[in-house]
Amino acid sequence: SSARRRMLEAAGVVFECRAAAVDEAAIIESMRIEMAGGRNIADCLAELKALRISRSDPVSWVIGADQVLSAGGEIFEKPGTVEGARRQLKQLRGKQHVLHSAVCVAQNGQVVWRHVGEAKMTMRPFSDAFLEAYLVDAGEDILGSVGVYHVESLGIQLFSKIDGDIFTVQGLPLLALLDFLRLHELVRT
């Protein structure tokens, strides 16, 4: 994602981006049927992405990441449409949800490290008028976000409380990843 790319660049990590051909919707649906929670789904998706690239490039250290939003036993996906965003935000309004941000590192087609960070997000009970203005002002960019918000911009106004680090909220448990990269001297120590 562009948010993960910006975080890694800002942290001084040198990397190359490659898309992993993973059918996320099918995997999420399959894991839902198996009653898997958000943490396990995020971890599985991050692993599959890392392994998919690592198997074709066994020498490189490959980072895979994903984020899943869960609330009340339900897994939420990117809404895709403004109407879907409206429905999702109404469902989350005034409640707490959890963002599960997973990162996995693979090398030579094998997982060598993984971590799942969690952030508890409490949405305030905003009005319908606020919701409509938010959807217009935030623009279509939020439709590609699992929570329909970017806390680094207007999305912060949706919340009354956030428990978790900003990097996990943005989709990558960066502090844990940087510890791993330093341990293996893949970034400056």
C-alpha cells in the first residue's frame, strides 16, 4: 500500500515494491467460514504475500503485510463504494473496533519472522450530518482503506480514543519490523 511504502521510505529502509498475486477476497471468505479471527486472517495474508514473492526471489528478504478490521466478531473489508463506506461507518459509529496489522518476513521461500500488532479504535458517536460531510471531504481515497479513514488526515475526527501505535493503525507494525531488520543488519544499527 502507499501508506506502508511511505512509512518504510520515511524510516530510511531501502526496498523494492512488488505486488503479490494473492486473491485476498477468497482467502478472507474461506477463513471466515473456518471462523478465523481478524488476527489470524491478517497474519495469513501477510505470510502468503511474503512467500509468493520469496519463492520467485529466494535471495531477497521479502516483507509481506496486511491489515484486517474486526468488530463484534465481524470482519470488515474495504468498502469500494461511497454507499458501502456510509454503511460501514454507521455500523462502527460509537463502538470500538480492532485493527490487526500483520507483517511477515520471508527468505528463500521460508517465513523467518512475523508479528501482528493490534490497535483498539473507539469511534465517537458522530452525527449523520458529520458523516455526510466527512464522506465528501475525505474523498474517494478512503474507499481503499479497510476502516474508511486515514488517521493522519480527516479520519482522526472520527475517533474519541485510540489504543495502539500510529504505525499499526496505518497498517504496518513498523517498530517491531525495524527491530527485526536491525537485528539482521538489514538497516543501520
